[in-house]
Amino acid sequence: MPSALTTRAIEAYKAQFGESPSIIVRAPGRVNLIGEHTDYNDGFVLPMAIEREVVIALKPRSDGYVVVYSSDYDQVTQFSPTELLRIDDPTEIWAEYMKGVTWSLSDANDPLVGWDGAIAGDVPIGAGLSSSAAIELATARAFSAAANFHWDGRVMARLCQRAENEWIGVKTGIMDQMISATGKAGHAVLIDCRSLELRPVPLPEGTVIAIMDTATRRELVTSAYNERRAQCEAAAAHFGVPALRDVDIRTFEAREHELSPVIRRRARHVITENDRTLQAAEAMTAGDAVRLGKLMNASHVSMRDDFEITNSALNTMVSLALEQPGCYGARMTGGGFGGCAVALVAQEHASGFIENMTSLYKAATSLTPSIFVTNATEGASIIT
Ligand code: GLA
């Protein structure tokens, strides 16, 4: 049985092109359990691919053109690897992600074949769940399926990151693209963002992952993100190392007085977060939900006080979550400044958790949250 989203993509394709698609591909969004803003510091992250994704129904064309209908935006875009025009229009950003990937793949000499396609997604946009990486990886998967070229998740993740960095202009790390490309069902994946080594770790038995969208989004996220990145690079330069990954906690504590207060807080977050992330992977391997929860809580405090990327909605959501029965831990997730928090919850408390949190958060903020439980899924794949 195709999912509702797959059916929507297929129906959109038929309505647009008057025939059936021959290939269907998908790529997931993600939630990061711990390891925030560590990826561009060559550190460690522990995300999982979620049951929210982007699906493309397509059929190869012979003239090299890509013609795509977006069922979410009700827009059509058309381009070819040799005719790529950047359009600075935020209402057509979905098309820019697709063009960026086309540019990046063709620049890497992947043999591209054009296609007609219909794209549909259910990853909330701008919520810190990587809707953009899902579009990028689904596009790469579509090209790989259309031309039948070899799919290597790591290589594709790098090419999609390049699209985001150079075509879109956001200096993001590798986490989102890597997990969308290589996610593993039932597991989070510990990613070493320097070597790109992957270690799948199972979710603790009897627990579920709840995603809690605060319904807040912040403008100017890109500049705040790039500013954090520059501050981390300044700290690494001070220590004379390529990246903050290379500074351990003891070295930091011995020399932190040399740094300005802001740079010191930023570095402390990244250095302690790397350590927490490695510990979290150990806790998961041992099936220790209590320890994992505590590490998530400490991560939130570090993002709130040292990295300063939470907002009051996220702080409220996390505090409320920690008061609920069966909640092991909670933290904001993703780039920050709005969007989602994530909680580790005992399975038997999951439905009560969603119910309580929805009404408590609404009462506290007058905002209507969206709270749902998700399994961990596989990375980008061909459905048929
Ligand atoms: C965004 C970026 C990632 C990562 C996170 C923060 O999602 O795309 O590369 O830096 O923020 O952990």
C-alpha cells in the first residue's frame, strides 16, 4: 500500500503530465537527538531519519530538461543542467534546492538525465527537521534513478551539502544531508563529521521519540547561524587547531580565561556537546534511557545559556516536557531560534504526553503546537 504522500505525488504527476510515473523516490527529514552545531566543528552528531519525507514521482525525458510540479506550492519549475538560473524568490525556494543539487551533481560529472516529476512533502518547513535536506536528497535520488548511476550516500550527502552552501548560501554542516542519505530504521546514527564514519545505535527499548513543534519560526536564521559558525572558527584559531573537535574539555578549562566571554561560551557549548554526544551513543548502546535523557537535558541548558540559540517558546516546551510522567529528557533540536524540541518518552506514557503537552503549551504560550511521535526510518531510497 503506497503511503498517502506517495499517492499524492503519483496523482499530482498524473494530473500534470497525463500519464503514470515510472520511478518513485523518497528522502526523509530528520530529528537530532543530541550533538547540535557540532557538525561544522568536525565533531559528532546523533540524528535519526523520521517518518516525514519528500517523495518525487518521475519519468526520464530524452531532452535533458527537468520539469517539476510541486504539489505543496502548486508551482512548476523547469531547468536543465546547462540552463540553470538562480532566482532569489523565497516563495520558490523548493525549486532552488533542486537546481542547486542539479548544479552540484553536474559539476561533479555525474551523468545526468532529465525527467518530468511531481514532488510532495510532509516535513514541516523551517521547523528544524531538515525539509531542505529532504528535498535535496530526494532530488539526488531521482537523478541517480533516472540515469541509473551509482548511489553512494556519503558522496551524495557531500554534493547536496555543497548545493546548500554554494547555491543557497547557508554555511551548514554535513549532518542533515548525511542522515537523510544514510538513516537506518529503528536507529539513530552517530556520525563522525570529520571522517564521515557512521555508527547506528538502537533507540532504548520501551521508549519513543516525540517531536514538539513550538509553532515559532525566526527570521534572519541564516545570519545568526553563520555568526555562530564564525565564532567557533575564531575559538579554534585561538587554540591553534583546525576545528573545535580538536580541543578536549581539560585543555579548554585550562585556557578558557584567554577567550572573550562570548567566544568562551560558544566554545564551551561545542566542546562539551561533543563529549555528551559520544556519551549518549554509549548510553543508547547500553539501552540506558535515563542516562540518555540526562544528557539531552544538559544539552538543552548548554544551548540555552552558552550557545544562545533557544527562544522562550523552546525553553517553555522543554520545561513542560520535563514535568511529564515518563519523560526521560528533552531539548531543542536543529539549527535553533525557533522550531522543534525533541523528547525521549516511555512508550506507555506517549499518548498522555502528547495530550498533556498540547494543552499545557497552549495555555502557557497561546500558541498551538504540533506534537507527534516518530519511528526512525531508512535514508533516501527508491520506492518503485
Ligand atoms: C542546521 C544545519 C546543520 C547543523 C544544525 C545544528 O540543521 O543544517 O548542519 O549545523 O543546524 O546542529
